[in-house]
Amino acid sequence: MKNSQDSDFDLISKLYNETVKYDTEMNPQYKRYFASSVVGSLATVFIALVAIAGNLAVIFASIWNEALKVQIGNKLIMYLSAIDILTSVYVMIPSAIAVACDYWPLGTNVCRISTVFNYLCSCSSCFIIACISFDRAIAVTYPLKYRTLITDKIMFIFCSVVFSVSFTAALLGIVPNWFGYEYSLGVCSVHYTTITDRKFFYIVIGGAISCFYLPALVVGVCSAVIFITAKGVENSIRPLFGKRHLVHPVNSPHMRKSIISMIVVFLVYYICFTPYAIIKQLKVFFGINVPPWCNYFTTICIFASSAVNPFIYAILRKDYRVALKKLPGMLVEKFYCH
């Protein structure tokens, strides 16, 4: 019995010691209060469960509802929902466990996997947000040519390129000594403290530009195109007879709701991610450290971004709201009536 207890203790000690070795953000003077760890862990679990349930509902509704199935642009929404689910499973849940334990108890390999999914999902989200904004800009600018310009094949190419580029960036997570559990963030990620290596410095610059600032620029340009086009249609000569949405699809209620919902998704996403990006850039490029609690707050904000999108679709888009209301009946029909 004693030998069994000793072996269990040795296993825990091994995992703990191994974790400390890779704990790049551990500051002996900083330690979360027990209550903060419990609240943060429970909040993360809650956000993860909401994100999984909500995004699964969006995917099933997009697949089974005929009105959503024919909308080519919804494939990008499905991809974004899948990414949010992966974030919940491979980043949020391990983070909740680590925060509750107040150290990383899952070993190096799980930390490596979590790091890979952390960057894979973060980069994919940015790129998909940019693709969605580009898709809406094309739909507004070239409404009559949209279905010939944006096809299922084009959507497959978009998603394939996004996954390939994001996975390449995520491979940083498997480079030895380049990843670890960051205590103040509560997640496993690439080192930001050892920035002396010139190659690593350039990789960080390239990653920040390609995975955050460039997609943000695309979103900004496409949003400007949408607003300018909509304003031009608004100021154009109105027909004496008939409804205005017959003149240009941008005036149709469905298109307006779709555009508004996507703009809200963009804003929420970048509001949630910008604090983290600013804090990391300050640390990497200027050596400025913010209070440790700010780091964990930015993590919670990023996690929340994965859970809010289904609510945005349900509130602002009637087609999704109708489809989600019918989803329980569809589930019963699919799984219990056959």
C-alpha cells in the first residue's frame, strides 16, 4: 500500500516538476488567490460548454435547414464554428484544469498539443473572419455575379488555405523549448520571454502581421466597401413603383441582417482579441509587462469570443433564428425516428 502511495506521489511530482520547467510565465511573487482560481476555472468551463453547444447547434442547423444549406457563405460560418469547438475542447478545458490546480498537471505532451491547437484555432479564426468579410463584400458589390464568383469549390479552397497556413503557424508549438504553460495566462503557448534568438523574433513579427494585423486590414477594407456600396445604393434614384430591394440586393432585409450580424461578429472578435495582442506586442518588442491579472483577463476575453457568435446569429439573423428553433425537432427526427 505504501509503495502504491509512493508511486502515485512520484507520478504527481514528476508531472509537477516537468511543468515547472516549462512554466515560462511563473513569477514567484505572483500567485492567484484560491477564489480567483476557482472562479476562473468555473467561468472557463461554462464558456466552453456554451461554446460547444452553441456552435454545434449552428453547424447542425446549417447542414439540415434547407434555407441555410443553399447559402454558400454559411460554409465559412460552419468552419468558424468548428474552430470554436476545437478551441473549447483542446484549449479551454485544459486551461480550466490547470487554473483549478494552480499549476499544469497534464504533462508536456498535452501542453504541446494544447499549444498547437491554441495557435491553429487563433490563426484560423482571424483568417476565416477575413474570408467572411471578403465574401460579404463580393455579395454586395457584385450581387448578380456572386454565385458564379463564389462557388463551393472556391469555398473549399478558402478553407483549405486557411487551415494550411494556420497549421504551419501552429507547428511552432512542437519546437523543443519553444512552448510551455504560461501561469499568468492560464494556457500553454509559445515562449515570449526568451526573445534573444533573431529567427524567433522575426517569426513573432511575421505571426503578428499575418495572423492578426493583415486579417484586420482585410476586414476593415471589406467593411468600408460594404458601407460605401450600401450608401451609394441608398442615394441612388429610387423607382417610382415597386420595392427598393428589387433594385439592389443590399436593400433586402436578409442581406442587411446578414451584413449587420457579420459586422457585429467582426467587432466582438477584435474587441476580445485586441487586449491580448497589445499586451504581447508590448512585452515582446518593448519589454513592458502588465500586471499578471491582466494577462488572465485577456485569456477569458478570448475564450468568450468563441461562445458569443451563435447568439449573434440567433439574435440578428431571422433565418438562423428559425433554423435553431426547429433544431430540437430535427434532432428527434434524425436520431429517434429512424
